[in-house]
Amino acid sequence: MKTFNGNAIRATALSFAFLAGISGIMSGTGLIRQGHIVPETLWVSFIGPSYINYQDTAYSVLTIVPSFYWTGVLAVITSIVSTFWAVKYLHTKAGPSVMLVLVVIQALVGGGWVPDLGLVTCVLAKGINSPLDWWRKRISIQWQRRLAGAWGWSIGVYWILSVLLLLFTVMGVNDAVVLGHVLNIAGLMIIPIPLMILGAISRELINPRHGGELPLPCPQLQASYNQLAE
């Protein structure tokens, strides 16, 4: 079995972690602005009743803290910590496990606006320094090359949609029409996210430096790449 530093996988996991962190800071800021009010339920709106669409589920987050203010403070702190941990330590042996704990805490204190991306980050991070033999057996060389080629544009589309998602969420606090686009954008993200994950894995699989075997027509070149991978 061969292991490697998983640069593409790490970059993909960080992309998910950044959106989860930024959205957590955004929701935490909104909660802080509502002051020292005790929530009536575990599910609260992070924009407050002063906005027309405050009851929309697009603005709902979970909290176990009996204060909007302190929920917001903890949401901002845990979001910053989880993002910092992802950047500095996600690729380490304990990185995914600690990240999972941070994601769960973030979700319980109002910072889990997109907790699914936090969980995907943890799962994907397990592959950063792990053998990918399971994937190598199930993805053909031809599909590895196709998916690896799709990784670059899929991650670009993901970031464009992420920016639009955050922008329309902020703009939609008093506009139901604008807010309606948030659901559409979230639905569109189903396209790039799987391609990002499979593309990142495939980029590592076909990389000769990381144990890949490129389907070259010349046996001599193939042998040279195999020697480079050793």
C-alpha cells in the first residue's frame, strides 16, 4: 500500500471547511446582535424578528445555550477554531477526529448553518494521508483521468456558488424572492461537490509521485513514471 500527502484531497476538504466556518461566523454575528434573550426553542433564527423573513428555515440554527448573545459568541469562536484547525492540522493523524468534535460543538451552539459540509470535511480528511486502494480498484484509469480533469472547474464552480449562497442569504432577509434563490443555489451545489470529491481522489490516484500509473502508450515512459513513484 502507498500513502501520500493528498494535496488535492486536502484542498477540497479545506474548501468545505471554509464555507462551514464562514457561515458559522455569519450566523454567530446575527445571534450576538439579538442580545441577552432566552430562546423559546432549540431552533432559533440567527437574524431576529426585525427582519421580514426571520422565521424562514434558511435562517434556522440549533442551540443548547439559553442565550442568543452567548450562543452567538460561542458560534463565532468555534467557527474560527474549526477553520484554524482545518488549515493547520486537518492533514494530521488526529486532524479528522478533532475536527469532528469541533463540528459537533459548532452545530450545537448556533454555528451549524451548513453542518453537512463540516461532516463531509471530516470524512474526506480521512483520505489525505491514507492509501486509496479501495478507490483504485473501483475507478478505471480512464475515469480517473476524466474525474481528475473535472476537479479544477468543479472547485471553481463550488466557490462561485458559495459566494452567491452567502450573498443571497444576506440580501434575502427582507426579500422573499431573493431568498428563494438560496434554495436553488443549494440545489445546484449537488453538481460540483461530488465532482470535487471524486476529482480530488482521482488526481491523487493518477499522480505518479503518489503511486499512480498514468496510461501512457510508451512502455519506457510508463516504466520511468513507475520508478519516480517508488
